[in-house]
Amino acid sequence: MNPRILNYIGFAVLAISTVLGFQSLWGILFLYWTIPNFYSGHAFLLSEVSRAHDPILFWLIQIAWVSIGIMLLLSDFLPGWA
């Protein structure tokens, strides 16, 4: 499948799920974004952050994305957790 089409479909699915109040797809997306970062050593916040040059910021970004992803998943599957 064409990656551009996949992006459009993904965006539409995320928008619809947000309107319907389902946050878990955003949680999955946040967790998905962290996987390549662990292997590449690069993250993107407002600009590229390198694990080699800014290890503290790199790991803070990773921790934040994983935490946000887990919280968004829990908000749908365990609504009374917080």
C-alpha cells in the first residue's frame, strides 16, 4: 500500500477515534514512535535530539512518550485507574 494513503487513513482513524472519545489509538501511536528511536538514537521534539549529544533530553523524551502512551491506553481500558 502507498505510504501516503496509509498516512491519510491513519489520520482519519485517529481523528474519528478522538471525536468518539477513544484515546487508546493515540497511546499506541506514542508507543510506536518510541521503538525506532531506541534503535536509531534519535528523537524529534521541536527539532532532532540525539542520544549521543543530549542523552538526558533524549531519555526524558522517551520516558515522556512511553508514559503518555501508557496513560492513554489505560484511560480507555481502565477508566477508573486515576
